[in-house]
Amino acid sequence: NAGVTQTPKFQVLKTGQSMTLQCAQDMNHEYMSWYRQDPGMGLRLIHYSVGAGITDQGEVPNGYNVSRSTTEDFPLRLLSAAPSQTSVYFCASSSRAGPYEQYFGPGTRLTVT
Amino acid sequence: GQQLNQSPQSMFIQEGEDVSMNCTSSSIFNTWLWYKQDPGEGPVLLIALYKAGELTSNGRLTAQFGITRKDSFLNISASIPSDVGIYFCAGQLRTGNQFYFGTGTSLTVIP
């Protein structure tokens, strides 16, 4: 089991560029989430999904899109990158049987210049 | 968004000492969680608490769900160097699926 994998590990973008952060899990978990982590702040929820085809907004969704076409994958799209989106992004998954036991990926460190 | 106030922000302790940290909120939470994050890694769940007054242990770690449902506490006994990291609390409101995270407590253990 690889658990939760995220790619890329590091990324530098220019303002206005778009990109997709990839997240995959091999635990057949129903729930998946994207968080961002900024210095001095806890993790903040961007978007989440309770199953394939179902997504919902979290605390800070603006500037990000998600889709969930399969159970395994939950990509996060930045439509037009801004310096305020410089952050570390974490993907997490959990099962319906244990929704609170989220397994986090290793993170993607994104810098927008 | 919800504000979870975590204290202290950082701690420097000698190996073998006990550690206490807490998390408070102005809102009532249904579930409290405690995570540890090592540098360059994602958070790892340590303890989950599901009802007011609950006291749960995981090895040298003990966490409590406050009676008011607005706070939670984490204690680490007899600290060791591998306890170094950032500890986060997280809570889930009575309604909704979202978890809200505290700002973290950075723990340094001096051998």
C-alpha cells in the first residue's frame, strides 16, 4: 500500500499560470480532502469529497477547482495562480467507517512568483 | 472560519519532562482530534475523542475532551527526543463534515 501520494513535491509558478496538483489513494477510501498550510496557521480546508462524483467547498475554496471522477483520485486545480496561493498543500483521505482518521499525503510545496 | 486557539505556541523542554498543551474554541465541537507533524511530512493522527469528558490514552500520550465541548487537552509523559514536532488539534462542529485545525504547538525536546 502506498497510502496517499501527491505529485509534484515542489512547484514554482508565475502569477496567472494554471496547474493541477495530483492526489491518489489506494485504500479505497470514500472521503478525500485538500488542505493548505501557511506559516503560523493551522491547516485550512479547501475542498472535500465524500465519494466519486460528489464534491463540496471547504473554508477557503476561492481560486481552486476539484473533481472526483474515481474513488482513487482527487486532483486540485489552480485556475490562475496568485502569490497568495503560495503554500504547502496536503491531500487527505479517510473511510466512511472511520471518517475522523484522516491519512495525509506528504504535501506539495507551491511557490507563486 | 472557526478559530481554534492552541497554546502554547512553542515549548522547549528537557528529555524526561511531561508536556501539556491545550486547544480552545468559542464553538461547540462534536469531535476533537490530535495530530503530530514531522518536518516535511503530513500530519499523523495521534488520538481521536468523541464525547465530552472522554479521556483517551495512546502510549505516553493522553488527551481529554473538555466538558464544555469547547476545549481539549493533550499531555505527553516522560518526553523523548522523537516527540519533537508540531502538534495540532482539530475539531469537527456538531453540523457539517469539516474539520478545523489549531495553529499548532511546536515541541523541542533537549536531550
